[in-house]
Amino acid sequence: MFVTLAYNGISKLITMPWRTNNPKAREVIEQSMDALGLRMDMKTDPEVIRILLKEMRLDDFRTKFLPMQKFFGDAVTRPQPLRSMFESIVHGIVHKHPAIVEFAELALSKKWFSPSPHILRSVHVTFILEAMTAAMCNSTQYFLELHDHLQSKEILCGADSSRPVKAFMAGLSITHSVFCTMKAISIDAFMTLFRKKYRCVKEARNFIERKLLSPLDHHLEHTVEWVRINIYEAAVTEYKKGYKANALCAFALNEDLKVCPPDARVKKTTVVPDGPLESLYSSLSGHDNHFPVIPCSQNWVSLYVTWNMAFAVSDVDNWDIVLPKLFIPSIINSKPANFLGVRFISLWLALNNTMFRMCSGRPSVPTPSYRREMAMAWGKINERYVSSLLRMEIHEPPKIFSLGFRRFFRFPVLNFLKIFEHFLAH
């Protein structure tokens, strides 16, 4: 199947070579795991877990939530099997994310994958992050405990999100990145939205929180607008650095949200990955759990995941603690309606881990010399999957879509500020 997209004034013939659940897909992912030095029968190293918990400022965290008491107690005392986590990740990639399979196949041919201590470390980060994310999604008690704990650690670093200007200056001095600092502040506002669903939020602490908390009760009127702003934060950054194919994907994601805005609401639900589940998830699931449900299509979710992966490769350091947030089972194998809610939590946790590393003065993990080549290639792969959104959801002729893209990114910062102004004014 072919579709013609007029992009940057150039007509391109784009083909869709991969479909979900392709018989070859699992073979490609298993070969990729082997190239990275990963095996299904691997187990965690308790010493690595203890080191990571200290770096995440969790070594002094004490929860009263019994399933997570058991999780942390087991993780720091004896090796834990990783097979079920790996199987869930592979299941999600094979059945839902063909662009990842396509990139993995290219990476194998280019010999971009190789074993590394940083890869093993990232597996342990994934193991911890998945358990914490799943618990925060399903337990009011655990969410509040961990949110309070990490907010107290943020304040010790000088990043008090109740004072956005002060937090921005403090964050900038730590991260030396306008994007990372803005992202941390904006995602923190989403976490206040989660506290609202637990009826444990006090008065809104700043103008962003007032806007997000303004809708009545369970209806999340402004949440989708704030998601679009978050996507454009990254899109403007990558476009200015020359990653225009991936920026096109971000534009498509936002056009889809604008044309087909999901009815975002807080609903009673259990938040677990698709496919077979291990005992951890059944122990986390409460009988009266409420969660922000934002119905999106699987096509949209898949493009978002791979767009964000390519962006992280191009722009963000510390891959060992950043990339796991997109590979945890609760994200990569998520039910589409739960995806964005889970994404807010996993991103907030990952941003805190990044800030704590930078605050401690620990050096960043080096990235490969072919990083830009990887990001460019991944962006071009992602671009091929825009056509399904255009055809099935946006219902916009490719030439009109391309014209809108060029208009927005002719003055990207100005147009981003207009969207932000509109968010505040309505």
C-alpha cells in the first residue's frame, strides 16, 4: 500500500512495510535482545536494585501498601526473574508497535545494538519503574505516599513546583535544559490532576493547575489541550535541531487530537497491561480504583510511543533512566484508553530520576557517536506511519496536512505560544 505525502514541498512515496503481529516481528525482537546481551531467563541483581533505589531517592521511602512492601523487600534481598516482564514487552511490541520492529531490523543491519553495563542497568530501572507505575495507577494509598515522598525530594533540590518561576530557575540550573525544565513543571501539574481523582488535592498551587482542575468533577475538559502543548514542546525542539520527519509525526498526533478530541474522564477501572499477567498486578488492583481514561486509538498510541522514542534518542541524555519509561509493560503493552494516564505517571517518575541524577552531580551516561544517524533513521520510519492517521482518523488530504505542517513550523515558537495562550484564555 502506498500513500503520497507532500512534505516540505517535496512529494514523497511512502510505503507501510510492517503490520502488527507480523510473523517475522518476534524473531526480529528476539535477535535484538540477543544483540543487546539480554536473555529471557535473566534475573535481577539485588545490589544493582539497592544502588538504583538510592539514586532514585527511594532508599529511605517506607510504604504501608503491602504489595509494594513485598516487592521492594524481595527485590533488595534476592534475584527476581525477568521473564514475565520481557514477555509482556515483546508481546506489546510485536502486536502493537510495528515501527519499533522496523527500527530494530535496521539497527541490527547497522550493528547499532551491542551489550553494555548501561543496558543491564536500564533493565533494572525498567523492573523498578514498572512496579511503581502500576502501583501508582491502581492504589490511592501508594500514589499519595510516593507522590508526597518524591515531592519532598524535589523541594530539597530547589524545585518546588508550587512556585513555577522559582522551580523553573532551579530546574534550569540543575538540568541546563529549557525543555527538560518546562517538561518537569508541566507534568507535575498532571500529577495534581491525579490527586484530584483521589479527592486529596488542596487548592491549585499555580495557574496551570487551576486550569487543569477547573472542569466539573469527573470530566477532564482541559487535559487533552495540555497534552497537545506537551507534544508541541518536544516537536518545536526537534524541528529546530533538524529532525523534521519526527516533528511531522508530532504534528500529526496533535492534528488527530484536535480533529478527534477524546472524551477524557475519570472512571472506575483497573489499569494493567494487555496479555497474560503476573501475580504483581492482581495484588495491586483495588476494587474502587478511579483513573483518568483518555480514549485514543491504537494507531495514535503506537505513533506517540515511537515518535517519543526517536525524540528521546535525538535530544535526551541518560538513556539508561529515560528510555525505560517507554518500554515498561504498562506503556508498551497498554490498553489504548489507559495509555496517556499511565504515560503521565511514568514520565513524572522518569523526570524525577533524571533530575536527582543531575542534582547529585553524577555524570551523564554517554550516548553512541551515531546517535544522530539513529534518530534521523527512526524519525523517517515513524513518518511512514502518519498515513494511517491521515486516512483513518484525521481525514485530511495529504497536501492540506503538509501545508498545515509548514505553516506551523514556519514560526514554531510563536505558534506554540499562541496555543499556550489559547489554553490559558479558554
